[in-house]
Amino acid sequence: AGGGGGPDLERRIVIPLSLVTGFLGGGKTTLLQRLIEENQGRRLAYIVNEFAEADVDCRLLNLVEDKVVSIPGGSIFCRCLSGEFLRILQTIPERFDAPGSPLEGVVIEASGIADPKVTVSMLEETRLDRVYELRAVVSVIDPGTFLKLIHTLPNVISQVKACDVALVNKTDLHDEAALQELETEIERINPRAKIVRSTFCRSEIDILAAPAR
């Protein structure tokens, strides 16, 4: 990306980037709310991608404008919005950096149908890998729907294949046998994923501090 509006490719501090995926109703927005509440003292930016034209997630989160960028109306990994997504990533540093207080990280909430496997190649092809370091992909999983969805929505499998952390949410609503069956399937799809159980997306993970791939 050339021209005056591109990313600062000489930026000395690479910005940690983390991606949150998961099908509708799994708890992505709850996780984002928790991250925002627990990191109010940090300079973080949030990109919220909602497939619907009306950006429901941003209204639910009640995010302030100086922390969030909204991209409604499709998936950021599809051709229809990938250009807009990359343009926003290019402008994030100049928009959120402040003198003596650089941006500490970016958290992206992808739409429920997102297929995140192209993230690394997108950053490399646009030279944005000089600005951002992909720290972790977190897949938020609902035990009540996951085993059904993997047979009807291939992108749900792709989200688990790409994830570093499989955050199994709503564990208080399911018995141990059901959770073990779910975790066995997650391990089959992605043996390297760290499986973390949670209720209301509470966990000890810091998704911006997770080791890079």
C-alpha cells in the first residue's frame, strides 16, 4: 500500500493483533465486553465485524468511539469487505497512537461465518506483517450447538483449525460427558489448540500475550 495513507512500515514497535472467532450466540460479544472492562487502562483498539448491515454487536457493547472501529455488512475475510478491512488496519496506528503512548494491541471480533485461515497471508501480502504480529486466534465455542454446526457449516471447522485457543463457553449448562465429547472433537480437528473452559467467557487467558504461532 503506497501513498500517504498507508501503514508506517518503519514503526519500531510491532502491534500485537488477536482474532476472536465463533458462531453466532457462542459468546464473542461477551468476551469482548470482558476484555474491554478488564483492560481499561491499556491503549487497545477493537475492530468489530458483524455480518448484518445493522451493527448489533457495537450497540450491545456500547463501545466508545475512541476505542472501536465497526465493519458491518459481511465478513472481513470475504472479497466484499477484505479491502475495507485492510484499509482500516493501515490507518489504525496513526488513528490510535499518541505521543509517548503507542497503541498496545488490536483485538478483532470476526463475524460468525468468518474463515480466518487467510489472516497471515493477508498481512504478508500487504506488508502489514511489518506493523502487526498475529499473537493468537481464539475460537469461542458453544457446547450446545458446536457438534451440530460442524456438519452444516464448514467455516466453523475452519475457525477451530485456525485457533490457538478453543474457549469452550457456557460450561455451566452442560454435564461432564457432553463437555468431554466436545473436547475430543476439538482435539481431533486441531490437536495443537489449547482448550479452556469458561462461563460467561471468564478465563485467565490474555489473548494479546499468547505466543505467536
